[in-house]
Amino acid sequence: MLYTKIIGTGGYLPPRIVSNDDLAVQLAEQGLETSDQWITERTGIRQRHIADKGMTSSQLGTQAARLALADAGIDASEIDLIIVATSTPDHIFPSTACLIQDQLGISGGAAFDVQAVCSGFVYALTTADALIKSGIANNALVIGAEVFSSILDWKDRGTCVLFGDGAGAVVLSKSSEPGILAAQLNADGSQHGILCTAGNVSYGEVVGDPFLRMDGQAVFKFAVNALTKSAQNVTAKAQLELSEIDWMVPHQANVRIINFIGRKLGMPTEKVVVTLDKHANTSAASVPLALDAARKDGRIQAGNVVLMQGVGGGFTWGSVLARM
Ligand SMILES: CC(C)(COP(=O)(O)OP(=O)(O)OC[C@H]1O[C@@H](n2cnc3c(N)ncnc32)[C@H](O)[C@@H]1OP(=O)(O)O)[C@@H](O)C(=O)NCCC(=O)NCCS
């Protein structure tokens, strides 16, 4: 039987760290009040990495891709598919995947972007898995890369404290050993308004609101219910029990959302990877960054069963269950 396996991971964060205290000072200059205590208690976030102006998703994604290739021990020339999940592409077109392909110095393979906001990585991983299993590709780079700071309204304290920038990447390869075991993707477009960046560029002008807007409480409730059911469904699809999952690598939006889901699934907190205290919500980059962090610090080992979950604007959500 043909499987696809994650054979390498990489993560890259822009060097500038902005702590909650730094942000409180920055917002105070605009007459807005926030505090480390408010942000930490409501979200678990303590700091985020912020890209300098001009730093792009393709630059962050290329760095993460290089690290993932080195970890996998394969040369970029062996990659015949690049899928980038991003909501902050460098351009309207060409895709960020094509720009990363160029920065890696390769050409010829397929390259395209996936737009599923914070679920983007699990959507991209599932797509790459299907393309490898169907014989269309052999070795894929799946990358989540975001400069979310560029679409935040830094005068909206309800959203600007939640997000950060970064990129995570995995190398996925054809294998005779079990790798990706099951996946489930979902969307409910009727909920598009609860988390969106509604503006666009048209006829040479920005039309509408170019900043991220969110109904935080609606997103919170939707995420908990959707991801709980998704975890149960994908585990059943793989004919596993929830107790057989070694690690949960959830989207890093809010530690309270993660804890709610963990409790509903009976997942001990020691089995849940949390990086949002350091990274905040990096949208499509959050899951591959967390996966990489837990592999590199030795928690996730070869053979472990890992549940990766994304949820975000659209509304979109999904789960991928993989044996590492
Ligand atoms: C955003 C979120 C942290 C807000 O927490 P909450 O408990 O729902 O807080 P509320 O929005 O009800 O706001 C409570 C108060 O805090 C205030 N507040 C909002 N942001 C604040 C900030 N950064 N600092 C201080 N006060 C803040 C609000 O203005 C409100 O004040 P009021 O009671 O005087 O009106 C929470 O809803 C959340 O995490 N939702 C999910 C968001 C998410 O994960 N999005 C990404 C999904 S991919």
C-alpha cells in the first residue's frame, strides 16, 4: 500500500519579539488600554514575533522550507510539488508557492497556494497527501507562511494582540510505511462574516476594509464544537481510539479553546503541544511551527500518532492524523 510520510519539518520566526508589555506601551500611545494580565488570562499569549516592514511570506516560507529540507536530508531539486497555505500572500498573483520555488532555485514541479486561513495548513497537507497517493507527485513541500501583522488593525485591541508572524514547513514523501492515516476537511461558508478581511484591491484602489475583523465569542464557540467533532471523526476514519493519539498539535489561537477541546476529548494536557505563549496565532503557520517545535525538542518521536487540527476564517476547519 502507498502512503505519504512526513520526513522533515522546519520552522522560521522573524527575529523581532514583541511582548505583551511592549504591546501595552504601543497601544497606550494611541490611547488604548491593554495589559499582559488581560492578554495572558484570556488567551495564553505572552509574546509574538513580528516581521519588519517589507519582510514577506515567501521569505519566511523559504527559510522554513530550507530547514525542513535539511531535516529530511533531501535536496530541493527532488521536490516536485509546493503547496503554500497563506492568507497574506506577497502578491495577488503569482502565488507565494511560485516565489518560494524560485527562491529555492528549483523549477518544473507544481506550485500553488491554498486559501483556508488558519485551517490552511491542514487543507494543504491533505491536498499534498492526495496528489502523492494518486501518483501526481513524489516529494512535496507543504508550507504555512504568514505576515499577519500586515492585515491587523493596530488600533483594534480586540484583535491586534492575538496574532503573530512566522512560517512552518514539512517535507512529505511517498512511502511504503504508514504516514498520513486519515484526514477530514470541512467548511461552513454561511459563517464567513465572523472572521474576515473583507476588503480587496480593485481598479487600482483598496475597496472596503483591509483589516482583519472578528466576532471573538462566535469564533470561540464555533472552534470548540467543530474541532471536537472533527477529532472524533478523523480518529474513527483511521480506525483508532482517541487514547491511541500520542500528540495533539492544535491550531494555536487561544489556550482556552485548546483546553476545552482537550477536556471534551479526554486528552491529557501533557499530550497537547502549545506554542501560542511564544508565537501567538500565526494562522496557517501555527500547526507546522508547533509540530516542528515538538519534534525538535524531542517530544514527538518517530512512530508517534499525531493529530493536527486547524480552524479559521471561511469558516473552515479540519484534522489530519499522521504516524510520524
Ligand atoms: C478575542 C477574545 C480573547 C476576547 O475575549 P472575551 O472574553 O470574549 O472578551 P470580550 O470580547 O467579551 O471583551 C471583554 C472586554 O475586554 C475588552 N478588551 C478587548 N480586547 C482587549 C484587550 N486587548 N485588552 C484589554 N481589554 C480588552 C473588551 O472591550 C471588553 O470590554 P467591555 O466589557 O468594557 O466591553 C476571545 O473571544 C477569543 O479568544 N475568541 C477566539 C478568537 C480566536 O481564536 N480567533 C482566531 C481563530 S482562528
